[in-house]
Amino acid sequence: VRSRRYERIDDAFAEDGLDEIFTSTSYRATDVALTIFLVIWFGMGNYWVYKIYLPNFQVTLFKPNDWCSKTLYLFSVAQLFFVYAVLAVVLLLIICLACGQKCVTLFDESYK
């Protein structure tokens, strides 16, 4: 029985020359284009959801197209709330780490 050792991903890319794929101009352009698209899509989703805050959840007789499924709307609001909560936690973590690093550099004698 022979054991296998898994090679590191960095080593595999370096051997075959595949690391050039991730630094190519087309890859970067595609990455930037998709990022811009997703940011715009997120912004438009916020606008669409919060523009009709608490819509009609029942179909009316005179405006049959002016209603929204309650489950769908509440899911959208909850998803946006979750995204903003995660962003707030990440931002708070970054601020705490930056303050901690600043405190370490102020009070530690080896950094002077």
C-alpha cells in the first residue's frame, strides 16, 4: 500500500504554468466587470425592495398587478438585513483589529 501526498495548489500551478491564467488581462477585466455588475445589482435590489416598503400583500380588484407575495418580500428584506449585518460585523472586526494593532505598537517597546 502506497500513500499519496497531495501537492500544494501553488506548486501545481507553478509547475504547469497555470498561474498565468489568473494574472491575464482578460481574467482581470472579467473579474472587474462581474464585480461592478454585482455591486450595481445589489444597489438596484435595495432600491426595488425599499421603494415599495410594506406593499399590498393581497390582490385588489381595481389594481390586480399592484401586490407582492408576502413570503418573497419578507425574504428579500431579511436577506438584505443579513448582508448588512455581515458587513457591519466585518467592519467592526477590522476596526477592532486596527485598534489592537495600534495599541500593540504604542505600548510595545520592541516596535520603537
